[in-house]
Amino acid sequence: MCAAELVQTVRRKSGLTMDGKKLSIKQVDAFTETPLTGNPAGVVMNAAGLTDEQMQMIAREMSLSETAFVLPASTSGADMRIRWFTPQVEVPLCGHATIASFHALAEDGLYRMKNLGTYDFNVDTQSGVLPVRVEKGLHGTDVLFGLPVPEFVRAGQYKLDLMRILNVAVEDFENRMPIVVAENLYVPIRRLHTIFSMKPNFFAMSQFLANRKLGGLCVFTVETVDKKSSVHSRFFAPTAGINEDPVTGSANGPLGVYLFENGAVEPEGDTVRIIGEQGDVIGRKGRVIILLKVHDKKVSSVKIGGRAVTILDGEMVVA
């Protein structure tokens, strides 16, 4: 079999055609306004017609923590659908790629966002229909993304495993706050310098997370780099092909709820506004705004927000 026939056979078996088409795609740094910081995401703003396999291949080619694909809504009451892929798997929720997506859509005036103003959307996702508010202004676009309110389960039984996985001592844990699980594992650490110097064993972490069906591991401390921030975190997801994610919106939202429930932040009226720090350790500084609504001393809604900056805008040839 010649090389051309081999390529045809591979593409035929994979369900792809020989006719390539150009696809508009952007790379956007989220939770920052400074290029080459924050968390980069790929954004395909019109993914209609792409197969699951093509979306996975595009995400692998982009080689970013997540690539978002904006699609027509498949649920009544939703304005659009978004799917997120890491280079290895599809994930049910991704905050930074959603911020990046709406920044890109507003930048190009899509979904009625040609003019300055406030726009509200309902987004169909694997995690349900979630609200997004876009405030497009003269000096930038702010995006707020609603997340499900998490329910935490205490997980102190994992402390010995975490000492081995994170290479930390027992005294490095913040014992005034519990280790908990809510899809991801949240681990409080006493000191900021411990967070910065931490060198996890990613092979052991991957096995640990996979065996317990956990999405990722968030370590955090209430010691911060900036005075106006409330928490500093790092997030690891080796089972999804992401050893360390620069700035993780979907982890910061629940983390804000955790801080409120454990008395680390106080509401002003019925609202709690938190700034979460992440990415400083790996040179991708980003800041996440976390907004909580509180009713009867319980969190009734959680949103994450921030700005973004487009660093690449071009076309990809897709088979």
C-alpha cells in the first residue's frame, strides 16, 4: 500500500473525509488582561457540524488545558451549547474556557453582541443550563459565569495519602479547615511558601484520583500574594492530561463557597465578593472574581468572573 492509500485508509476508518475545510479558531488567555498570563484556552466559535472525534483532535492539536466549542443549543431555553475538551478527554465544566469563549464572541460581535452593553445568556452544558452575563464596555469585556452550588463531603481520611502525593508534612495542613470533596478534592494548606515549593508526585496523584473517581486536586491557603485577595490555590488534574492548570474557574467557584462555609470570608449584606489567586507559581498569574449570593446563611448561587485577552486569531485546516 502506498503512502497516499494509507492516509486515505486511516481517514476513512476514523470517519474523516479527504476534503479539508478551514475553521476559525482563537487562543484566548482568561482571567487576565495581560497577554501570555492567565489560563490559555482554544475557542471555536462555530463548531456546528464537527464530530466528537474532530473536536477531540482539534483540542489535542491546540495542546491547551481546554478548548471550547460553541454549538447551537440542544436544550429548550438555552441560547447556545458549549463543550470543552482537554487534549485527552471531554470535561463537563470549564470556567476559564467559558470566560475565553464569551470574550471571543463579544470581540467579534456574535450572538447579538455588536454594541456595548450588558447581555445575558443561558448556556447548555453537560453540567446543566448555566447563566452567563457579558458586560461589553469601552475598556474591556467582563464575563460572569454561573456554576452549580457544590455540596462538600469531608475527606480527612485521605491525609496520609496526600502527604505522600504532595510531598508535604502533617504540620503543613491547615487543621482549622477540613479536607473535602465536591467532584474535586480541596486541601487546605497553612502557608503560602508551602504552596509555592510543593512538588507533587503526579504519577501517584493520577492513580489516587482515578481510583476514587475524582476530577482533580486543589490545594489552597488563605495567605495570599495580593492584599485584596482572599485565597491562593493550585489545581492538578493529571487524569485529564493536565498536571497543573494555570487558573481554574471551575475549582475557584466551589472554593469560594468553601471559604464562606468555613468562616474565612464574610458577606456584605447578601453578597460575598472574593478574589482568588492562581498561576503565580508557574508564571501564569491570573485572578478570579468569585461572587456568592447568600440567603439564610447559606449560599444560594455562585458565579465566577474575569476578563480575557485574545493572543491568536486564525484558521485551522480540519479534515
